Amino acid sequence: MADLEQLAFFATPEQPCGYLPDQQSTTLFVDPNAIITTENYSTLSDLGFRRSGKHFYRPYCENCQACTPIRVNAKQFKPSKSQKRLLKKNVSLKAQTLKADFHEDHYLLYEKYLHHRHADGDMYPPSRSQYRSFLVDGHSSSQFIEFSLEGELCAVAVCDQLNDGLSAIYTFFDPELSSLSLGKHAILWQIQEAQKRNLDYLYLGYFIKNCRKMAYKNQYSPFEARINNQWLNENEMESLARESLLNK
């Protein structure tokens, strides 16, 4: 693991949680002025951190452990029957990987997506400067995957390459094409891409059981979750749950 001893960390004051009502949240941030190498980034991801723009963070709540870092074991992943059907349905989608940069058509799709899907979120209303700081001006490892159908842009997935995997940062898509389940397709594509690059994992961020927007992340099996400062696979989590019930 990379040496993180030279990095400074800061905790935010408590503030209303953006995912769970009636909860307060605290976030631990890496010094935003620090230069984060891919080696550092990989270590931070292994410790449960995520990236948003140039900020690397993880939940640091004293009385809540609802946000659980989760990653898919890409090398062992095999799509379920429904996931195979989705891949077959979207066989005409074309994917192209680009370096992170500002593209007007990407931004207009992002703007449309937020207006239709996340008008109640903290990224609304969208602006070009906000889009740049969130997705374009991030990290040197960042890549944009364009998905197009019959030559028309329909989705963009942003991911970073780490030493041991890909980190799925954000996906936005044309809300008028909801029947194609483009968000799910983008995750499946990134898992397959991790396999092609001989990488171990696709990091999906935080699974939050009682938050509808985050609850989908355990649908890609086998996955691992970081619990009690260690990554556990599904069998280990089941054993931990049984042990917890016995102790009660």
C-alpha cells in the first residue's frame, strides 16, 4: 500500500445527511491541496474513500454506519439471467473511451439528466462550471465512456483506473431511453472492461440499504463490502450477520 502518512485529513462539522432523513453526517476529507497519485488513490479506495471532483472523502459519522463501501469482484463476476437479457437487448450500443475533457454534448446530456432525475439533489441546478469541477477536473486516471445508439449519444459513464480495479464515479444518460436501463448497462460494461484489463474490482461507492438511490449496488455478485475496517465477501457477511443474531 502507498504511504499516506504525509497526507492531512480534515473532518467537516455535522450537517443534515443527504441520503437518510433525520440523520446528521460528518465527512472525512483528504487535504484538497495534496497531490494524489494513482498509488495513493488506490490505497484510499481500498480504505473506503471515494472521489468527487478533486476531493477524496469517506463518511465519518459517529453514530451511523449506514454507508458501506462496496466493490464487485470483477474476475469472478458472471451476469445473472436478467443482466444477460439486458446486455443482449443493448447489443447495438457502441462504447468509446475518451480522456476526461469538456464536451458540450456531454454537458447537455448531463443537464437533461439532472433536470429529469435529480432536480431535488445537491447538484441541481446544473451549470458548466459545476460539471467541470465535478467530473472533468478530477484525476489523471479519469476516463469518459461514451455510449451511443445509431450514432446518437445516449449515456456517459465516468470512471477512474486504479492499481487493482476501476472506480465508477458517475453515470448520466438520456432519461427518455429509460427502457434501456442505461445506468445498469454502464455498470455491466465497466465490470467487463475491468475483466479485459485484468483488474480485480469495480468500486461502486457506498451501499446504503435504506436509501433507494443507493440500494441497487448489491445486485452485482459476487461483491465485497468494507465492514469493521475489512473487506468481506458475501459468505463472510452472512456469517457475521448470523453471529450478530446469536449474540443478541
